[in-house]
Amino acid sequence: MQNKKSVIIGLVVSLLYSSLLLAQQKTFCNPINIDYGYTPIPNFASQGKHRATADPVIVTFKEKYFLFSTNQWGYWWSDDMLQWNFISRKFLLPHHKVYDELCAPAAFVMKDELYVIGSTHGPSFPIWKSKNPTEDDWKIAVDSLKVGAWDPAFLYEEDKDELYLYWGSSNEFPLMGTKINTKTLQSEGYVKPLMSLHPEDHGWERFGEYNDNTFLQPFMEGAWVTKYNDKYYLQYGAPATEFSGYADGVYVSNDPLERYTYQSHNPFAYKPGGFTKGVGHGATYQDNYGNWWHVSTIVLGVKNNFERRIGIWPAGFDEDDVMYCNTAYGDYPTFLPHKNASHIKGLFSGWMLLNYNKPVEVSSTLGGYQANFAVDEDMKTYWSAKTSNRSEWLQTDLGEVSSINAIQINFADQDVAFLGKSSDIFHQYVIKASTDRKRWETIVDKSENKADVPHDYIELAKPIKARYLRLENLKMPTGKFALSGFRVFGKGSSDVPEQVEDFIVLRADPKKYGERRSAWLKWKQNDFANGYVIYFGKSADKLYGSIMVYGRNDYFFTGMDRVDSYYFQIEAFNNNGISERTPLLFSK
């Protein structure tokens, strides 16, 4: 009886601790921490079982956020964009003969109801609706969408009571659009081609990891339309979901189905560098304060080309109605939605990564999955212990006593034992901190955790001072104890880097190569920098694009538009902070 009481008391204390910890969090960190399913499509698991989802859409309904994504046998909802609650549901009925369970879904709100549908090449998938989607409470709105749409997206104009459907996923055919009757939920018959890719003009649309593959046509997919100031912003993903440069561009029109033109500042969502890469096939939505966000696909692609995650980024429209998405330091701690937020300036907390390529000690190492892969800021590489036993641990040395604000633990999939979705799996661990490796204090206790947290992110209630952090495994959901990133955020106790020197941009000469879509960026190595952020844009006051570079002093930029001039700046960063940006550099 006494042991039972002790267990209950311990569980209550743990729950109270977790509640207090979560209640005070004001930040989140990409990839978002949701219970991604394990390879729901069996034939995608040929290279090893792993977690995967992509093609996300978030809609706000009754002041809550609803997240749908590919093949998860359900969806999530949240009050705050931090804690996501999973609702288990299969949207297929026995007579619906389609390949995937809610692949690349569409969701929209119309007349006080939330609607959702998955991709389909034929009239075999129903549109569902719900007035109470925080529970599994759905009804069929229409049994089949006869037009058949892969990568569908809907735009409902409440003031006009008009509904439009957009779709397409191809390296041959354009994105399409049609008007949908709000009573029958079927197309009124007029289908309009809206846009196609032009990689000969837009460098970022070229196929390949480095936009350099001239033998394959790039893919265009993931249509999404946002209406702002009586303009329609048709968003699309390119060149393919497997690549770090997977991005979203946008065309703009004054009509929902006519005359879309390429926005000069494209891609509007772009993140080819850093821990998380790729911001393609996304959706743009407003938070409860009226601020805009962009949710998108993050590329991983280790176990399979379609191994992916989800990220959320501040977005918006500037004073000239130019659409942007702010991805600078987008995989560092970012402030959650709040009043009077300036998304154009960014919501980066200012907490720097403290343990990039710092010394690591581990309990054991499986084969070539070396310890330093846990701190190299590359989600594609990971350290794995030999087992999943409680005896496995990883210890990181920050190099100096630092102020620690937050920690992100990114678990990797090594020797995963099952497929699909399960509600009874979880991670358990503790994190201890020390200034001298002699006295240790437990700063995070997840020993009673009952949640599946593959990208767990903990913002500490108060910053602590430490040099060493030790992550001790207690339980894994499946597979071995493996980490693609043990990331510690805060501020070091030394100086920020000096301003970058000798920054140059060498653009390809069209007279020699007939090419202006690429440029070589070069700068003097800063001895105290961990990395750099390059900013670019086509106006001096609109440097909305950003590229994060670690551990080198050059970058070959292949994402430029052929006919346009560009402005550039660069800044250096380390564990102590960020340097001043360089003066603007103009490139014709």
C-alpha cells in the first residue's frame, strides 16, 4: 500500500511539474513536437521503419488551431500552437477505394463548420464536416468530390458566400482552379489552368538538391490561396519535396480564377540551410491575434525520400502587400502567438545554440552513428546507442558556464519495430546539469512522462547556469536510444562575433554562360563565428529571404530569378549572439 501511495504521489508531483513548466512556455521550436506516425504507408518503409508526415494545413476554428497532414489516421488541435492534442480518426469508409488515408489534405471553415478532404484522383473521397472537431464528431457533407483533386485547397469567401477549389501535383500539368457550389459542394463545370513552373527563369524552381538537374522537370504541388486586401495569393511548392531547397512561391491576382502573376519577391518561403531544411507545400493562416503564419513541410529524407516533418514560421504581408515568410533562425526558439507581434522583424527569442560541435561523451555507440552527430546541426545525421536500456546516456560540454533557457531533444529512428499510429507509446528521460562535472542537478524530469515526444522542447521556468548537460534515457517508444539533435539554447559568457569582412557576390556572367540564376557568395572566415545568416531580396528594404550556413565561408546560391537584380547582407553568429549585418551589397 505504501509503495502504491508513493507511486501516486510521484505521478501527481510529475504532472504538476509538467503543468507548471508548460504553462510558462512562451516559445516553441521547429520541428514542432507532435506524435508523428511511424511510416503509415508500408511500401515507403523499405529502407527502414521511421516517422513521417508532410503537406500540412492549419486552420483556425472557434479560436482553436486544427492541424491536418498526410497519412496520420487522425489530426491535431491546439489552444496555443504549443500543445497539440491528437484525435484518432480514419476518414475512409470501406467503399472508398483510394490509396492513402487523408493524403495531402485540404481543410476550410464555412458557415460555422470545419470541412476536410484528402487527395484523390477520382470521385471516391468524401468531404467531411464538423461543428465539434475537438472530438471525433464528423458527418459526411458530400459522399464524393466529382472533380477529383490531388493536393486540394479551398478558399471560402464569407462575404460573398463563394467557394473555390485549387489543386495539382505534377511536373507536367499546371495548377488548376474551379468554383464550387456551396450547396452541392461540386464544381460548377468551369476548370481553369492557373500557373506552371518556369525554371528557365526562376532558379529556385529547378530540380535537384542544388537546383542543378537539367534532365528532370521540377514538380509543382501544394496549392493554397490566401485572400488579403482584395488580392488573391496563390501559393505553390517546388521543385520537389526531397530537396533542402523545397520552397513555396506565390502568384497574385485580383480575381480568384484569372490573371495570376508571379510575385517579384519569390520564393516567399525558403530555408535551404540550418538544422531543419525546406518550407515547401504549406498553408498560410491567421492566429487568434490576427497575425499570419505559414505551416510547411520540413525535409528529412534519411530512411526514405518521403521521411518528413512539420514546421511553423511567422509570415505576413508588408505595407506594399508583398507576401513574406520569416525563416531566419526559424529552427531556434521562437515566440508563440501574442499581441502586437512583428512578424516582419521576426519572433526569434534571441537564445543562441550553445553546443554546436562541442565535445560529447556517450554511454555507447552503434556502428558509424557517432556521438558528434547529435550536435552537428544536421537533422539527417544522428548518434545511436547500442541499446535502448536505461543505462544509455549522452553528455554535452558547452565549453564554458553559460546561461541556459531551453533544450530541444530530437530523437532519431534506429531499428524501429512497428508501423502506424499508437496512443500508448512514450519517451521517458531526465536531464541533469553541472558546472564542474562533480555536482549534478536534475533540471528536466520526464521519468513519469506518458506522451510521445519525438522533438521534445522544454523552455525552463528560469534560466540556469551550467557547463555540462547529461541526458539519461529511461524509456524509448521503440528502437534504440538515438538522437539527431540534442540542442541547448541560451547565452554564452563571451563576445559576439565581429561584423563579417570581405563579403562578395559573384554572379554568373550571362555573356559567357547564358546564366544569371546562380551566384557564388564568399566572405572572410570569422574565427569566433559558428555560422552565418545571409539575407537577400530584390529591394533594399525587402531582404525577406535568408540562408543559414554553418562552419564555412562561402555559399553557392542557385535560387535567383534570371532577370532581376538582388541586394545581399550577411551576419555572423555564435553561442553568445549575433554580429551587426554588413552594409548592403547590390548585384546586377
